[in-house]
Amino acid sequence: MTTIRTENRAVNRTENRIDDRADTRVDNRTDHRTDNRTENRIDDRADNRTEDRIGNRTETTPKENDTVADRVLNVGVLGCAAIAQRNTIPALVADPAVRLVAVASRTREKAEAVARRFGCEALTGYAPLLARDDIDAVYVPLPPALHAEWVGRALAAGKHVLAEKPLAVSGTEAAALVGAARASGLLLMENFAFLHHGQHDAVRALIDSGAIGEPRHLTAEFGFPPLAADDIRYDSSLGGGALLDAGVYTLRAATLYLGPEVAVRGAALHHDSVVGVDVAGAALVGHPANGRTGQLAFGFDRSYRCVCSIWGSEGSITLDRAFTAPPALRPVLRLRRQDHVEERTLPAAHQFAALVASFARTALEGGDFKSPGDDILRQAELVDAVRAAAGQ
């Protein structure tokens, strides 16, 4: 077997539980050992620029002779979860097209601590932030079960919304929120940051070039060890469970690589009666027209794994950090064809920064608001289908 390594440079329940423990999503637990230096650099850039940015930015409302480049998106944050502080809020502050106006928490102390760090205003309670007329958009990192209320209220207040995944806990909720956004002409986007990492662009480019022939099968796996006993992902009333936390990544990968028409053919969910939620699961998916299939597995009862592999008629492509690549990581793409194995080291990328840039640009330019809504609806349908196929 020939192996070639290349390097591509060009290429309430209680107040505290909602704001302080909503932060234990998987992005916070698994990849941070390798990315602390880069995240600190991003935080430093955000902190250093804050004083220059607050009070010196134009409003999003167009003025005479304004261009999109002259305008910024004024953003507020509902909730102070650690995932927001680690990834998305620094990306918001660092983006030149965004002005972070305020953060809101159910506790004054939490809001003030986060506001000091990022150089914005602190508000107690979420409603006062939505009442501000100097905020054009909100980022919502609240637990999934709170999204229906607070994403809905944000849309009713006329704000564009970027919400943490999953955007909704059911297809019914998703349809209502997408409908509200469309009726008001607002952008609603689900925060699947991995879609904005360049490693997936590299995979799609190879597939399009015929590097593995015709794609036949997808394997997507995302899992990690058990959580702390009081983690909100063990709380069904807040939208806990492995399907909504880890399984949604694998389902989103299925639509990315197999197509939006992919359907669930079978599924299993392991429900832990002690913690009260599903802690693991698997699904078989298939495309109704082209015969492509996929095997998905997920859980928080196992060793860490974050893999996506596409098997084609003439070869395969594998990514080992498909969903949570840290900003400093240069991901390795493995291309296998017969007895030939090629490893390509791809450029590092900050997927949250790319996501924020896409959200801000789309909102400011009045771009494609429909596709993000379509993605939300399809994703929620697949989640419902997994539950139904698993008999839950």
C-alpha cells in the first residue's frame, strides 16, 4: 500500500442552571485541549478592539449613500452560556460587520461579568434586550426547550436570530418558528458551525472532481464519555438527550453529503431510565432516488469519536474531526483509492467566525433567507423521524 502525505497551505429550571450549565455542550468538552492558544488569541483580539468599536459603529438601518460595507449588524445575546463565551461571542466581537450591543442573563452578576469581558452592556432578563430598538439581531445559546419561547419572542420583536442547535425540539416547533421568520421577512439560522469549516469544502470538491467515483455510503459518528450528573443534557424538560445534542450533527452531515431528500429507514435510541433521557442511538438513512445510504451513530456513553467518511465506487474520504475542529487544528483528510492512501493536511479554520460572518452578511445584504429556513425544517423532520423509527 502506498501512503502519501501532503500539506495543503492554499487550501428556570433554576436561573443558574439555565445560564451556567447550558454551556456544557460537546463543543466545550472535547476539543479545547488543542485550541486554547488560538481561542485566547481570538478573545484578545475581541477584547482589544472592543473599546474602539462601541459607540463608533453605524446603525444597520441604511442611510443615504450607505453601502453594505458601511453598515454593521447590532447584536444582542440571550444567555451567557460558556459555549457562547468560548466560541460565538468572541467571533461576534471580532467580526468587523458586527457590533455586540448587550448580553442578557437571568442573573445580574452573570450578565455583568460577561459584559465586562466583551465590552458591552449587561441586562437582567431576556425581555429587556428584545425591547431595545438599537439591536437588530440576537444570538440565542439557551437550552433547546427554551428556544420556542425566546426565539419566537425575538422574531416577534423584529430581530434576526442565530440560535444554537438544535433550533427546536420538534418539527412542529421548527415549523412555527420558520413560519414566523418568513412572515416577518427575518433571517433565522441554526448554529451548525461545522458546515462553515473549509475541510468540508475540500471533501465536496474532491467528490465533485470524481476522486472517489460515485458516492455510495456515508458513515457519521459523534460520541463522547458520560457527563456530570447535573448536566442539563440529562434533563428532558430542557431538551436533553443524545439525539438532540450529538445525533443532530450526524443527521446534518447526512443531508450535506447525501442530499436533502435523505430519509430515515430505521433507528434505535437507548433510553436510560435513571437519567431520564436517551444517552445513545443509531440510524440508517437512505436517498429515495439514487440508492445512497448512511449509517449514523451517536451518544454520550462512549469514548470520543467525531468521524465522517464517504465511501464511493472508487475510493473513500475520511475526516477524523468532522464536527468540532478547534481553530488551531489543521485537519487531516484521508483519501483512499485501491492500495493508495493519501493524507492531506488542510488549513486551520475558525468555523464559528465563518458562521458569524455568513449570518451577518446575509442579514445585512438581505440575502438568501429561505435556504436556512429550509435546512431547519428538514433537520427537524429527520429528528422526528428518528424518534418515530425508534418507537419514541
